[in-house]
Amino acid sequence: MSGHIKIKRVAFLGVSREPAILEFGDNITVICGASDTGKSFSLESIDFALGSSKGLRDIPQRVGYERLRLEIRHDSEVATLERSVEGGGFRVASKAVADTEPLDGDTLTAQHRHGRTDNLSGWLLQKIGLQERRIKRNMAGATNSLSFRNLIDFVFISETDIIKETSPFQTGQYTTVTSEYATLKLLLTGVDDRALVDTRETKSEEVSSQAKMEILDQLIQELEHDLEEVSADETELEAQYTKLGEAIERVQSDLDAVRTQADATLAARRALLMERNSVEGRLDEITELLARFDLLADHYNTDLLRLEAIRDSGSLFASLRQGPCPLCGTPPEEQKHLESCDGDVASIVASSDAEIRKIDTLQQELANTRRDLAEESSHRREDRERLSSQISRLTSRIDQLLAPALSQTQGSFRELADKRTSISGELELYRRLDRLKAQRQDLLSTDEAAKEAEPTTVDLSKSVLEEFATCIEDILRKWHFPSIGRVYFDENTRDFVIQGKPRGSFGKGFRAITHAAITIGLMQYCIARSLPHPGFVILDSPLLAYWKPEGAADSLVGTDLKDRFFEYLCADEFQGQAIIVENEHPPSSWPRLKEIDFTRNPSEGRYGLFPVSRGS
């Protein structure tokens, strides 16, 4: 009797974040609800915790979380696995560990190693009774060590894979066709390919290829030696490279913002400096005008003193007795007062009075002008003080805030850019290694094609395939799949024929539900016959035909297949564990079914995979 695994819970943990926890039922768990709440990401997290080398998607909600824990049950035993969200190896404890406690346990590497249990793959394979198995790699009879990742494609079906038109048992990679079919044979029969003997023979004409192979091996070995000094694996470096790119974009945005502030502040200071220069220019003009007006005032005072003296002298002259004219000497009797002459004193006095009044008026106007200029000068000095104060504040802001911020941001930008360049160089080592390995594989494939090898086949009994196809047909009938007829396995396409039609020719909605039936059917087939199987299946959107069919012929709306689907999974006869993601809720409450509803509403129920603040 082979052991089986059940997934109990998955949890994202971070020092400053509230744990994000999903707990699963023993039989069937349905994660349903609104889009963009983390349903598919929840399944990807389980795959990552089971050893996927593909990094977790960098979604905003994951920021602040450092570790991912997966609690599983094997028979009556419980174990907790922990992995950094950045990838790498694992820690394992043979017990349930509280989220607030550190996980102290053994270390498991991420790389599969045949016959060893110090790696996650070997540790899991031992649990389900498939350790030290080998599967056929090519038609020449070469084999590979079975890894737990070989089984994942038979139990974890993503939203993209569940609607694919090709065989459910093949990923579409040409180089893995043989090993994938060999894995199916292992699950359906329990027999692996350890007995196979590689039939390739080396011939004399292969010497040149062998020399090339040795050179490639030497280059690969040197690169692998260089990569031992690299701090992270390729996936982690790619994740770091992407994150650094995003960080550089953010710093560039911050740098642009600081530069914009600095430019705006400098422009404002330049405008204030120009305005202050204009004020100071006007103050210089006023100072010069006031100096000139002081001279004019002195001139007016001098003129007034002279005119007042003339007027006073003329008045005294008019009061004297008659006598010879002091100007022309004419005797009194000959003086003609009715005729004008240069000695008309009264006229001179009158003219002096008139000139004095004129100068008084000019002096008043000058006083008013000087007062206005003095007031303007006072206002201009106040403006100059105000502008100087504003300029000082802006200068201080530039010197104390903007200039340091600009310098710091530029420094961060250079540091990130240098680090990204360094990582780019390390990634280039991995890319060179991949290219060399690809060249080696091409050379190896060419040699293998040229060799006269005894071809071997993956021998899967027709009676086993017929029995398996009957199992799938029985499931589809129980689900009330429309117009179900005979179901049989086509060995050419390695897929099923349903209703006389290749399964891949159905619409994507029907492809999804039939893919689900095949995946679930494989688990039921193995468990019923005590054959090794992980014991769980994970399906993303099997009921696509209800909410997103390709057309009327692909729609299940109006049928009771959904009810029969959940009825089958909740029945006592169903063995194993199913974790399903769906947009729609199960049609009713079923025994043995656990429903997790992501509402996308912070005020109602559970928002999504990651917690959010209420009312935010």
C-alpha cells in the first residue's frame, strides 16, 4: 500500500506582516470568488512550496513577506516545510509549527538527487513509495532518475494547462515526450524502467564528435566552477534582476521628482533675484534723484533770498524823498514817472513778488515729489528685505534639502545600476552555460540519431489503457457530461477520444472539464489499485464551460454537471484530496467540502489571499 499526501495549510509569513494563511479540507476545498484576489496565486504558492524552480510572481500584496510554509499530512504524520519566497532550499520539521515560532529542522536541497532523501524531491518520493525509480528518457533506452517534479504535471493543472488542446500527459516539449509517457506508465502500472539497458555503441567515426564533446564538457565544467562563486541560482538572479530594474525605475522616478523640485526652486530663486535687482536699481535711481532734488532745493532757497533782498530794497527805495535818480541821475523835476525806464522800482518789486510766489509753488511741488520718492524708497527697501528673506529661504532649502536629496538619490541610482550590471554579468554566465549545454545536447542528439541503436518503446498494456479509459468514462457519466459515448485512449495522440471526437477538438470549456476528469480519474485509478500517487490534485478553473465558454456548443449552462461534479467529489467513494479554484461558488453546501470565499470587499468576509485593513 503506497502512502499519500494531503495538503493541510499554506502560510506566507513576514516579520512586519499579518500571516496570510489558507487551510484546506481533507477531501475537497474550493477557493472561489472575485477575480484578482489571489486564487490562482494560491495554487502557484503550493507548487512553489513543492519545489518549483519558477519564482513566485512579484505582486504588490506579497511585499513584506519573507517565508512560505506548507503543512502536509502523510498517513498519521504531520510535517511542515518552509522556503524563502526568494527560492532556494527548504527546512522541514516533523510536526506542525505555529506561525509565530521559528522552524527548526533538517535542511533539504532543491536539487533532486537519485537515491537520496536530503533533497525535497527524494523526501517526497519516499513518502509516496516512489523513491529510487527510473523513467525512460529516449528511444535508445537511456533513463533518468524519477523526480517529484515529473509527477507535478499529473496532479497540478494550471488555468492555462487545463484548456490546452494537446494531451493532458504531455507538456509539449519534444525532449520530454518519452519521459512523460514513461511517467504515466509508472503511475498506471507501478513499474518503472530500471531494467532498460542503453543500447548505444560508440563507433570510430564518432572520434571528432567526441573531441567536440570533451571541449564542451571542459567549458561547461569551467563555467560551473565559476558559477559556484555566484551567490544565487539563475531563478533567484533573474528575480533580483527584475526587482532591481523595478527599483531603478522607482529611484529614477524619485530622481526626476527631486530634479523637478530643484529646477522649480532654482527658477523661483532666479525670479526673486531678478525682482530684487529691479528693486535695488529703482532704489539707486531714487537716491540719485533725491540728491539732485537737494541741489535744486538749495538753488530755490538762494533765488528766494536774492528776490526777497530785491523786493525789500525796492520797498525801502520807494519810501525815500525825491532826489536825483540813483540809476540815471535825472533831477527830480525832470523825472517822468509816467514813462518806463530801467529804474522802475515798483515794477521791479512787483516782479520779485511774482517770482517769489512762483518759487514757493515750485518748492511745494519739489517737497511733494521728495516726500513721494522717500515713501517709495521706504516701500522698495521693505520689498528688498522681503525678497532677500525669500531668497535666503530658497537658498537654504536648496543647500539643506534638495542638494543632499539629489546627491543621495543619484548615489542610490548608481549603486542599483552597478548591482544590476553585476547581476547581469552573473546571469550571462548562466546563459553561456545554457548555450553550451544546448550545443552539447544538439551534438548528443545528432550522435544518437546517427547510431544504430536498438529502439525501445514505452510499453503500456492496451488492457491497462482500456481499463483507465473506462474509469474516465464512468466519471464523465456520473457528472452527466452531455451525450457521453464510449471513451477510449488513442496511443498516437496519447489522449482520449470522447463521443467519437478527439478530446482536443472540443471547445476550451469542454477541454477543461474533461482534463479535470482525466486528472481526477488517474488519482482514483491509482488509489483504488494501491498504486503510488501523490494522493492530491490541484485544478484551476475546471468549470470554465459555465462562465466563459467558447460558444453554445461549448457551454454547460442549463445542465446539472456542476452539481454532479461536486456531488462526486463529496461522496464517500471519492479517495484523495482535491483543491479547486473557481470563479463561481459551489451550487450548494456539500458534506466534506470546504469553501474559501475571496470577496474582494474589505468590509465583508475574507478579501483575498493576503489580508487587508478593514475600511481601507
